[in-house]
Amino acid sequence: MDFRLEVSERDAWSIVAVSGEIDVATSPRFRERLIELISTGNHRIVVDLRWVDFIDSTGLGVLIGALKRLRSHEGELRLVIDDPRVLKIFDITGLDQVFEIDSVLDTAAP
Amino acid sequence: MSAEPIASVSDGDEEVIELVIPPRPDVVSVARLVVGAAVAMDPAFDEERSADLRLAASEACTNAIEAQLARRTGHDDSRSIILRCSLGRERIVMTVQDHGGGFDPDALVAHPEVTDPARLDHEDGLGIPLIRLLSDELEFRDSPGGTTVVMTFGPRPTTGRIG
């Protein structure tokens, strides 16, 4: 399955660019990478989902877990989404009210 | 990949597509592909509605696989999961049959409101509410050794919200 994670730094932010599909098969790698980043002191994270074709509730669970961990460190999690198909699952679950979502990376990590 | 060949049969006005998959996470993407191809056979279902069905298939197959892997009763672990799409007139019935030992949908606990900080304590449990929202009808039937989830979809995309 097509799934890639790339991490880069941008000033105070860690940018996690994800591409492909996030589901029960790929979520473990996604979760591990985010936990690793947070546990090594990266507490301002942008997850860039612009190249994600599909995400289901398993992927949402990873993001919820990351947000909880970051808040316990007074950190921040922002998402970048520009695909209405991906945005829809955040909308219908109400999680668009939980996550800070931008459509462009420059706004998410100024 | 060990998903078995797809069977497709016509039964009068109804086309039935069946996929037999092993209980492994890496085959859920195959299930989504098959559902996407099945939905494309009915022009009444647009791309947005196709995405709804692929998401519901992903959730139902994930639940089936996790139920079966969690059961770990030896020989039952490797029994196949059966995904069926029956295409009628502007109506698709999708079923996912597992051997996960049964499931009580009434035992599901509702999540706190999204504005409640306690919402972040729940990483799991969105699958069934999502399927309920995406489908027009949802039924859980007992089947030998497990559960069959029966989801019925009309062509209109979901616009509501959970809760």
C-alpha cells in the first residue's frame, strides 16, 4: 500500500508530511513516528495531509492520541488539509472542531 | 496478497460482487478498491457517494479483522472475512461477514461531546457511528461464529454529522 512519512523542521515546528492511505495497516507506523517525535521534545507539530488519498477512523484515532499527548506538554498540533474528500471525515465526526485545520502549510506553520 | 479472486454473479436485476479476504490489516485497501469498482457500475452513485461507501467498507472490514484477531481461539484466527456488494436499482447493499465471535452494538458507549476535553481520551470507537451515519440502513445479524454487518446505501452522499 502506498504510504510515506517525511519529517522536516521549520522554525519551531516539526512538519510531518504524510502521503498515501491511512488505515489499520498503516496507522501503527504513523502512531509510532508521532509518539517518537513528541517523546524527543518536538511539541509543536504540523501534520501535512495534503497528499493523503484516504483516512479512516483508525487514522483519526492516531491524531486524537497525538493531540492529547501534545496538550499534556502544552504543545500544539495543527493539520493541513486541502482535499474536500479528506476534510469530510473531520467534518462529519465533528473533529474539525477539535483540530486546528488550515488549507496551506504557510498558515499552519508561519 | 492473498485475497481470493473476486466472484461476480448476476441474479436477475441484481449484480453481486464477492471478495473473500484473510483477517489481515493489509487487505483492507483491497476491500476499498473492490467496493470502489462495484459502486462505479451504478452511474447513480457519484464520486462523493463512492467515497462514503469505501469509508464504510474500510470501517466494517477493520472491525471484522480486529474482532477476529482479538478472539485468538486458534483455528478460527485464519477464517476468511466475506465482503459482498449487491447492486440493485439505485441501491447498494454491502455486507461484511466475520467469525469474530459476535458483537453487541448496544454495548457501544457514546463519546463525550467534541468540545469536552475528555473527548481526547477516546482514540477508538468511531467506526460504528461512522457506518451508521454513512449508510441509509444498518443491521447487525448473528451469523455462524460471528456477525454479519448489513449496510444499505442509496445514491445521495452523507451530509450529516455524528451525534
